Amino acid sequence: MAKKKAKTTFYCTSCGYQSPKWLGKCPGCQEWNTFVEEREAAEETATFPELAVLNQGSRPQPLAEIENTPPAQGKSRIAEFDRVLGGGIVPGAVTLVGGDPGIGKSTLLLEVLANLSASGQKTMYVTGEESPGQVKLRSERLRIEAPSLYLLSATEVGAIIAHTLELQPQALVIDSIQTVTAPESTSPPGSVSQIRLAAAHLIKLAKTINIPLFLIGHVTKEGAIAGPRILEHMVDTVLYFESGTQHPYRILRAVKNRFGSTNEIGVFEMTGSGLKGVDSPSHIFLAERPAELAGSLVTATMEGSRPILTEIQALVSGSSMTGIPRRTTLGIDKGRASLMIAILEKQLHLLLADKDIFLNVIGGLKIIEPAIDLGLMGAIMSSYLDRAIPASTLLLGEVGLTGEIRRVNFLEQRLNEARKFGFTQAIIPKNNLGTADKTSITIKEINNIAELPALLFPTES
């Protein structure tokens, strides 16, 4: 095969845009300072016969003749994992799993393959970072006994494809995509072109032989999966592990899912014998809640179809010596928190402009829905007034800029979850009153934020 002259190409690490020269701003995604330099391959790639077998495409078909059968979903027997995937594992689906080092990505997928193997399926785990002995030690710690789970230590995509075609597994895990190299590129492993090309070959493999493929990906210091952003567009599902390694609980969240909702989360606990699914996340988020302290209250958020009770804490204190008040939020959008603070100042005349305000969602949960607005404002007010809110009180409601309280969705599911944990009082929007079941819980209606102090602190009114 004739060689071609090597050339230098610049890639955007955000979207994969290619340019013959370095650019400060990417024309594709408008991001700044995202171009990296890489050298193209110096020879053709047709010398790898194991890749040629995948170059046979399907023929065009009339749309009316294509069978509209929903994809069959297999169960991993890990309920939290299946929930996030949309019900189970789809044959031919490619899933990218990202997260910080040590958070449990390899452990989870090794357990998934072990469960599939226990049900009689042949599976293969490809490791490019650890030695086979290290993976074996982890499997012993997890007490995995799976005779049909095969382990391959390889980093060349051609070798991975050849062994996969020979073994014909029903599921494949690549740990990690940053270590796999493609013959077309002379760039080092983990570079933009290597990740893009290796992923393209592996995705083609999974689609051709119709097996689920799981790619483990490293993350950058900003929390995004390392490599070109186009990698996330190439796969069917993108999952992220959240929470720090110092915390025993992990949250698995789907940010892209072609076969299910992106609103579902899976909650896991890291134990000595591996990751264990948590059936009742509300329990772990409320387990260590202090009894009736100022600045603490409970609200209910929806993660997909699951209601979760979570504690919100607020700390309002005098401004620092610089005279510039600080606004720090963890698990809550900072812009939305600023809106709630401004509404409290305008509608309730609370003097918050010169106060440091710290807001935190306990347990590492990130909440983006507006139904927690009322709970957020209640926590700030409680800390500001130094008055505790009864521990059995739940707050729900979206707050508008003029102080009006708007209805929330899935109210009954939220109230049912509150009843399970002994809550006896709920403050909800007046517009939700008609759909609220008042059985075993006292319902108090609220129409405007101005009514909140009297409902929370009757002696203050």
C-alpha cells in the first residue's frame, strides 16, 4: 500500500472540528482555546483485515417495509442501573460511562457483566489500564464467580475486534476508551484523533454484531469526559457518576439516552463487596438530619418517575470584612438561588443584601427543578430569623418573581413519599389543593410568598 505524506491537523476538543491551522475560536462550537495539534497517519489502513469485515453496509430499504419492533431490553439484575438505562440493556446499544477516578465505574460494569454471565450469556471485559491479575483481585473482592466472563488485556482496536469476532460475546466492556489505539493515527493514546477513530471502530463492531457495548471514559478537571465532545454524539447513552470518592454514596445520572428518559437517576452505596443499589434514596438523604435546627428543612424533588425527599440547608451570616457578600451554592443552580434571595428582599423586606448566604443540598444531590423554590426560601428565612422549622413539615412550590406560588407536578407522588417517612404537615400551592390527598397529613395552602412567615412561624405573625 502506498504511503501518504504525514500532515499536521488541529482538532477542537469540544466538538471535533478539524482545521489545518490553530484557531483561537472554534467555528463549529464557538468555544475558545480548544484546539490541539495532532499528526495524521503516514500510511493507509487497509492492511488490517480484521477491520475489513465490518465494512459491509446494509442495503437501502423502503421505509414502509422496515419492521417497527421495539428493542428487546435485557436485565442486568442491578435495578438502579436498569432504571437509568430506561428499563434494561438494549442489544447493539453503545453506552459511555464517565466519572472521577475511583468512583466505581469499573466495579459497576464488572458486576453487570458478572450478572449477565450468571444468566448464561458470554461476556468479555477488555482492560487497557489494569493487568489481568488486578482485575482478578477485584472480582474476588466482589465475590464474582462467572465462568463465561472472559478477560482480555489489549489496547489495539484491531486486536479487540478480532478477539470479539472470534469469541462472539453477548456484551462487551472497554476499560477505558482513552487507552485504545487505532491504526489510522500516529498520535499518542488518549489524543483526540485516537479516541474518535477507536470509538468509531468499536461502535461499528457493536452495531454490526448487535451486542451492547460499554465504554468507560475518564473525565477532565471540569467534569466532562476527556476527548472530543463528538464522542458523546456518537454513542446512544451517556452516563455520569456523581459524588466524591470520600462519600459512600454514588449517583448515576443519564445525560443522554436514546432508549429512555434522561431524568432518571440511580443511587448506589460503595461497600466492601462492591456497589449496592439503594432502594430508598430518601432514607439516606434524611438519615443524619439534625432535629429542628434553624436553616434546615425538607422538600421533595422528582428524579424521573421517582420522588426523593432531600434536606436543604441555608446559612445566613454577616458579610465578610471585604464588604462584598458571598453567595455559595452546592447542588442548587446559583442563578435560581439569586432569584429567590431577590424575591425575599423585595416581597418580604428581608435585609439580605449585605449578608453572606450559603446553600447546600445534603447528600451531593443536584436539583434543577423549580418545585424546590418554596423550600429554598423557607430555609433562607429560617436561618435569617434563627427560627427552626418543625421537622415534620414539608415545603413544595415554584415561586414567581412577583411572589406568587405556582403549582407543582406529581404532587401526590411527593406527598406519598413524605407520608412514608412520618411527615405530618405539608405547605403546598393553593392551585394544587384540589389534587392533594389529605389522608394522614395536614395540608396548608399558600398563594403568595407573603403568607409564608405566618405558616412557618405562627408566633411571629
